[in-house]
Amino acid sequence: MSHLEFRQRALGPFFWFFLLKKLPLAFFAGVRLIHLDDLGSITSLKFKWMNQNPFRSMYFAAMQMAAELATGLLLFQYRSSAKPFSMLLVRVEANYHKKAVGKITFTCTDGIHVKTFITKLFSTHEALLISMPVIAKDENEVAVADFIFSWSCKK
């Protein structure tokens, strides 16, 4: 499946099946895919009983899961049976600025960087590293956290 086909199908029922099969915790936590294209991706997660911490805000691990998906999907959309590659998350950096309550969106706008990375990846036999930032904002567009996810990929 090409990255265009994945993108078109990801926003429909295929994405729910993908989550249930590959990332069941994200499925049950309620992670949603809002947007995915060559420029970036947006996921979201609503604060609810299942993802809360004892301080009445979203648990950091739930936030990292939704943020990681925003970066992972940017890479994953380029995988296919004709052009397979492995992906391994090797580092996460996170800063939390305020309590995360309500609907939180996780935005990664590094799509052009990813496309360049994928071109380079398929021209070498070495493992390559890519780091992608994600910003998490609440419903008032106030930043509640920011992340950097580093992925190691190999053809």
C-alpha cells in the first residue's frame, strides 16, 4: 500500500482497525487521528477517567502515546511491502507546562523533513536517526506540553 493509499484509508475505519490490531492501548484510551499528510499530522486525546492521574489531569504516558503516534504515522505512511523498513523509537524528550484537561491535540509539522529522511533512508543500507517535535495544546490553543521523539529506521 502506498503512503497515499494509507493516508486516504487512515482517516476512515481502517485507522480504527489499525489501532485495535497494532496499538490496542491507544484504541481503548481514545486516541484519534485528526489529520495526516505530507506536511504533518495531528492526533488528539480527550481527558477522561481512563487516562487521568491522581491530580485530575491527563496522565503523562497517555499524552506521550498520542504524541508518539503523531510522529510514528508520518514515518509509517511511507512503509509498504515494496519498500519496507524497520522503525524503533530510541529517545523521548518531554516538557510539561500545565495540567492537561479537556481535548488535547498533538501536532507534528515535520512532514517535509520526514519525506527528505525517507529518500535518504532508501538510498543507504545504514540505520538513520530522525528526531521530530510535537506540541500538545488544549482547547484554548495553550501549549500544555512539548515532545521530541527520535526514531531509528533501517531499510
